[in-house]
Amino acid sequence: MTPASDPRRLPPLNALKAFEAVARLSSVSLAAQELGVTPGAVSQQVRLLEDHAGAPLVRRETGGLALTDLGERLLPVLRDAFEHLKRAADIVYGPAQRQSLSVSVPPSFAVRWLVPRMTRFSAKHPEIEVWISADMKLADIAGGRADVAVRYGPGDYPGVRSEILIEAGVIPVCSPALLETLRSPADLANHTLIHVGRSTLEEPRPDWAAWLKSRRLDRIDAAAGPRFDQTAFAIEDAARGRGLALAPRAFVAEDLASGRLVAPFADGYLATDMAYRLVTRRGVLRAEAQAFVAWLRAEAQADALVVDEL
């Protein structure tokens, strides 16, 4: 047996758990609360691990704790290792049980894009029970409050992975009944513009002021018209014939294909730097999260092909 394969060389599991909790929470007392032991016991386990490492892992600084270079290198490896252990425990203790998955998304994304597709995911993965939280709060992905999230924004979210899922450029849409009165964008002066207000947690999105400016239509009142706090409500109002709404193409693809909505202007698309982004924790994801992420990517890619044809 080589020294590297000798199980006696593995540090004690309790010491590894104590260090990971201290490093993640930046506090011995908070780590003790989480682990259900005394702060003294946590400190003792960290010192034990440092004895095994032969070097300090944590140092005290003004205002709290900080990791040494060795501690910084060890922490992400430990996180992945504990995630693998958790997945192993799921296999051992619950092979026949449905596995739950927590997903956090904005309300309009849930209504207009995700929920209509969920039957396909359930048919493909009946063993996974998805819990969807539809609100504008930024779920703590890094802290494990949700497994997967979708957020509208630029993607510079600290401590997590972020990738573009759906482009968020917009097009004007309306009921087919209004189509004959919309020969050109200038005809918008005779119609109601339906607006989506910005909530405190949202990033800026293209609005009618930006869209009209891009068409050099400065004589149309870009502020007049009803307002909603969710894109889904504005789209529904437009479908019922009240006026025109600006919507991401992916949100209205099915309605455009069915004829419930129309896009009156062939060149009506307005791009944006923002996007609906897929957000996950760093490190190894649970098997359920991996399956859901792969499915989301596949749905988005298929959707992009449909949208490009509209």
C-alpha cells in the first residue's frame, strides 16, 4: 500500500466538516450553531486539521476570520467532496424516493416560459419533484437556498455561475384585431402603449421610450398608457386587444405561432445587453440539478430555433 492510498492519512471527517463550516460562515460561533457543538469543540477540530496539514488554515483578523492561502485552496475541494458524499447518501438511503429540486425564477418567466414546458420535464424525469418559487427575490444559490435560478440581468452575480439562457430583446405585439390599423410604426400614435414598470430588484429593460427612439419617433408620447409590474400581465392585456406591449420573443413564441398575438412590424426587434440567465452554484451540482440544467439548456436551444423563424 502506498502512503497516498493509506486510509490512515485521511484527515478526520469531523475536522474537515468543522473547517468547512468555519470557512463558509467566517465564524466559529456560527459554525458551532450549525454543527450543534460548542465553539471550543469547533476550534479544537480546526486545530486538529491544521496539525494534519502542518500549516495554519485560518487566521484571525480585525473584524473576523480569514483563510490562509492553504485554507483558500482547501475550501472548494472540500465543498465538492461533501456534495459528492451527499449524493452518495441520497443513493444509499433513498433510491426509490422522488428527489426534490428547488428552482427560483421571476414571475413572468415562470408564467410565460417555464411552467408551460414543465410537463415535458416531468415526463422525462418523473423521479424529480420540482418546487418552483416565482418571485423577484434573489435566491441565495451559493448558500443552498435554491438549487437552480433564472434571473434577468447582466450576469455579474458574485459567488455563483451564470450563463445566458434566453436573449431578452423585445418586439411589439398586439391582438390580430389591431393589425390592419398598424401599417408602420408611426401608427402607434393612434394606439395604446402598454408598459411594464421596473421593480426595485429588476435591471433596466427596453421600454417604449427606447423602442420609439430607435425608430426616431419622437412625436409619440412614450409614457402614456397603462402599467403593470410583470411582463406577463402586459402581454395578456395586449392579447385582449387593449393595445401593444413589448415582450421578449421567447415569451410570445407560442402565441405568435397560434395567431393569438401578432408582431405588426417585420423589423420590430430591439436588442438589449440584458438576458434571462441560468444561475447555479459553483462546484459539483446534485444529479437532479444537473438534469434540470441540461433540460433547460435544451429547451432554450430549441426555442431559439423557433424564435428565429418568427
